[in-house]
Amino acid sequence: MILENIVVSDARDGTAARYDVEINDGRVQNIVRPSRSSLDTPTQLLLPPLCHPHIHLDKAYILTCNNGVNSRHPDYSDLCPKSGSFAEALTNTSQAKARYTQEDLYLRGSQLLATSYAQGVTSMRAFVELDHVTGLLPLTTAIRLKEDFAHLLEVQICAFAQDPIFSTAYGDPNRSIIDEALTEFAPFIGALGTTPYVEMSREKSLSNIEWAITKALAHHVHLDFHLDYTLEIPSTLPSQKPLTYSVVESLLKHNWAQIADKSKTIALGHCTQLSMFDDTESKALAELVIASRLPIHFVGLPTSDIFMMGRPSSIESRSHNRPRGTMHVPSMIKELGLSACLGVNNVGNAFTPFGTGDPLQLASWAVGIYQVGTVEDAELLYDCISSRARKAIGLEDGAQYDPVHEGQDLRGYLLLRNESVAEFPGHHGRSKMTVAQRQRLSLKDIVWDPPEVKLRAVLR
């Protein structure tokens, strides 16, 4: 197999050249200057594959699947957002979960996996909510999907408690179902996730954290927390500090770094309250995390965060004063030295009704969200949806944006091709007209102007 007219950038000096790359059994056998015929074909780029470090599998496309129209699948059309609030999203999603069927979960899940693969995703942490309403149905369906798509994507299943597990009348049964899942389906579960802030008190939130850490250690799985989903000004009182601090303290108390498998990571998603820190507070938290030597990765979820955060309450008079908040992932990496990446979170449900779930589109939006517009920023944002995202969920990161070299294994790499011309209906008696297409020749071109899905392919 020969890949023709590949643009190869040299990270050392920023130069780029074109080559034909011969591949045998997935590995680079030879790299030569392109032939004259190759130069007549559109250029192509080879990049590390994309990764979803945080995406909800069972909730995908609830609002946009239209499966219930003239079919035997559930109809969710009455659950479209009216206020768009987080409370409403929780309520509507609970109603949706009561309608789940195995066929519906499999259909929407397969649509998400197929779409993700077409976009260039080869790995993901897929959250499935388990509680007294769903039982184990989302998990057993996710296991089917994991097996059926194993030749295309690595699906790491996260058994997830969205609802309280220590509060309300359903706390105990919710916790019991997660326990059952971890015991009965241990070979298929890669991570345990909870949402401490949904508990009814701080004491219960801390119990949630303690329980999750203990269970993750006992079952040898990755740990994933949804944390500090608010834009309230953080308190300096130790008893009221963001729960991110409590997670670090509890992990240290349980000796995670000494006891846990070295490959197991801790992912902290959302953490929007951290965006309210001043520089001193941000540096103090970063120093605490770095000094702990814990494998903590912050996962920014800007599209859902900005959709949910900063909504006015019904009693506010200044309804146009709507602050937005999401972790500033580029600054956390470059200025604070933290491990962080970007994720999509939700697709087509009340928590994020818009968007296609495309990680490249997310990276492109992030240029404006974070106000980072340099070439180096574009390269970092791509890294945040690729190798950094893979590291956050504990996957070995063999794919790097480096010059292509002989012996390199390119299986799983993302091939992005350019088109030379676009055709349109003609005029003045002409049957058609053609326009030369702009060429994407570097990471900045890919991030600033993501290519259509039809121009992407994962090498196998």
C-alpha cells in the first residue's frame, strides 16, 4: 500500500515536504519523494487519531434521534428543553431513562460509535448511567456495543452514578446497582464514575468520594468524577472549599499512588468552579496536585459547560448579565503544568442539544472559547483531543505528531485528504464550473478549519 503525496512536517524547524509513504502490514517500509503522478493527486496529512475522554453513551441523541417516529422505539419528543436549566435536564433525562429499551439503547449507541469512528475517533471513555430506574440495561447494552465495534474503536466503559448514592430514598438502591455491576461485569468495566455534587449535603458528597475511591481501588479500575459544577465564588473555609480539594485529600489518605495499578488514572470533569479562582488560588491548587504525584487529569467540557453555566435565576433583574465558565484548559497546561484535555460530554440531549460530537469541531470552537489563536495553540488543542485525551483515560500513547519515519506503525492514524477542486452547476451555457479548493497542510489548518468527515479515514 502506498500513500501518495503525504505532507510531512518537521516539528524541529516548522518546514514541510511531500513524500510517498509505502506501508506494509501497517508499518512504514519506505519514504520517497513523490513521483510526478503522485504530485498530481491532492495532498494528504497523517495525524494521531482522535479520542473521546468523556462521552455519555446511553444519553446520546435522545432529543435528535427521531427514533420514535412511526417505529417501535421510544418517543422522546416531549422532553425537549423549555428552560434549558441543569435541573430540567436532570428531570427530563430521568423521564427518558424510564423509557429505555435494549433496542433503543443499542441503536442510539451504535449511531454514536459509527459517527465517532467516521470523524476519526478510535478510543473513548463511554459513560453509562446505572441507577434504580435503568438497572443494568445500559451496561449490558454497552457491553454488546463494545464487542461489536471492537475492530474499529476501543470503548472503555465507565459505570457511572449520575444520581445520588448516599442521599434521597434511592441512594441505597442506586449504590447497590453500581456494586452489582462492578462485581458481575468486572471484565467489561474500565472505570467507575460518580457525581458527588448531586448529593444533598457536603457530608454526603464526601461519602460519595470516599466510596468511589475505595471501590475503584478494590476493583482495579480508573476513577472519574464530575465535580464542582457551579460558578459560585469559592469559599476559603476548609469545610466549604471546592470538592476537587477533597478528592485530592482522599486519594492521598487512601494511598492511591502506592496501591493503585500505575496505569490507572483519575479524571476530573467539568470543575467549572475552578474558573472562578484568582491566580493565587489556581497556582495553589496546581501545586497541590503536582506535589501529590497523583495521575490526575482535568477534562474540560466547554460546550456543555457554557450551555449550562451562567443562567439567570427567575428573580434576577439583570437577566443579560450572564457569566460563562469552563476550565481554561490551555492555561492549565501551559502556565500551571497540569495534565488536561478536552471532551465532548454529551451529544443531542438536554445537557447539550447542539453539535455533532466531532472532537475536531470542539477543538476549533476552543480557539474562540479560550481566545487562543497562535499556531502553537492550535497544535496544543489538537493534542487535547488526541494524545492528551488518551493519556487521561489511561491508554498507552504511541501516536504522536512527529515526522513520519521508517518502521513507524501507522495503524490507527488519521488520514486527512485534500480535494483539488469543487464542482458547481455551470452558467452561460457551461455544463459545470470548478473552483480550486483551499489546501490544509498543517495542524493549524485542521483545527482552524476542520475538514469534512468525508475527507477523513482511519488507517487499518
